[in-house]
Amino acid sequence: MIIKTAVVEILAEKALLNTTDVKLDFSIQDLGLDSLGIVEAIFSLEERFNIDIDLNFNNMESSDFDISSVNQIIKSVEKIVKKKNGRS
């Protein structure tokens, strides 16, 4: 399964949406995720890809993990997975 598909599936599940309803330009707010939903989605992403996501909700600007849109979440996960697998 490619990363994009898995990320969309996880976000759709947490937002109680169909995967076809999730658009790449959607923000977290567009998905309807509250703070608990965001945390649950992050935990699910970490578990699914066996990665650690460094995300400080008190200082989002200092984080390398971008949750501004579905597409940015996908790119952030891809970056972490590549780094984990020794590819830059």
C-alpha cells in the first residue's frame, strides 16, 4: 500500500468520512478533526508506518511535521519514512 493511500484511509477513519470524501487540499478543520482526533490520527500514522512523529502542539512552527493539509501530512510521512529507511 502506498503512503498516500494509507494516510488518506487513516485520516478518513478518524474523521468518520469515506476516503473518496477526503481531498488533498483539505485542512484538519475541513476534515472536522478536533485536537483528540488529530492526536489519534498521529498515533495511527506512527503505528501504521512504524515511525516517530515529532509534533509539539504548543509550538507547531518548530515542528518538521506539517499538518496544514492532507497533502502536507502525506509529504511529512513520506519524508520520515524515507529517512527511516536511509534515503533522503
